[in-house]
Amino acid sequence: MELTVATVGRAHGLRGEVGLDVRTDTPAERFAVGAVLRTRPASAGPLTVERTRDLSGRWYVSFAQVEDRSAAEALRGVELVVEVEESDEEDAWYPHELAGLRAERADGTVVGEVVGLEHLPAQDALVVLEPGGQRTLVPFVRAIVPVVDVPGGRVVLDPPQGLLAADGPAEEARPGTDPTDEG
């Protein structure tokens, strides 16, 4: 199975180095000098890692096939992929395993279908297509998604009021609406 380990970002410098938007827990292993990475689209690669560096948590890579800034800019948005076996970790899922799962509340009420996974700066978010056609981003954290049951074809959501479009907007406290408020 193909797994995206990074997306090529913008060029860095004049000699063809690029920044990477890393999607792997083992970047030092995946981007080791000499590693050959397939690309999506396939026409952009394969690419051979020539140099790599980690600068304050940001990964920069030079590929043997990329000689200058123009060639590096042409790679922007290209996905770097590797072939992997299915994960045996209890808490790890690949995006393709999540797509198509039924999204439901703890009581079994269906609230939509997972159609993707967004990698956001703070955390990943499930993209849920609700029955009314709305696409809702659900933070992929245990407090809101307590159950991921891939064999059972479902995820259980415990969203705060107002997160799902079907809930309507969250209620806001307004002065004078609280019976204990005397002012």
C-alpha cells in the first residue's frame, strides 16, 4: 500500500533544496541520503535524496534530479510516497482506512460519513460529510472521536454542541436570559 510521507513545499535557496510538509513519524529514516521516493503524480519522480537536514523541526531535502530553484519550485505540491504494510499499531490509521467509515453518535445515530482526513497545524481533523451535504471538520482527538472501529465500518463521535451542522449553532449566553441573573 502507498503511504504519503511528505508533500513538497516551497523551494529554499537557489540550489534546488525544498522544504517538506512531513507526514511520517520517522523522517530521518524516510529521507535518509540515498533513499529513492516515488511521487504522486508519478511523472514527477522517482526522486533520490541527495542531502537532508532538520532545521528546528522543519525538514529540507535536496534531490539528485533537482539542480536549481526553478526545478524545485516545479515540485511544489508533489507527494512523496513509499510502499508500506498495514499498520499493526492500535491507535494508528491511514487516511484510506478512515475514508468511507460511518460517523455516528454513541447512541448509534448516524451523523454522516468520513470522506477524508485533513492535516491541520494543531491536529488532524476528520472530514465528515453530513446527510444535508455539509462538510464538517471534526478534530481527530480521543475526547471527540473516542472510537475508531475500522472492521466495524464506523467511528463514534462525541462532539460538543454546535460542531456538527445538524446541531445548529451553539447556544450563547445572553444577559437577561438566565433566571438567576437579576441584572
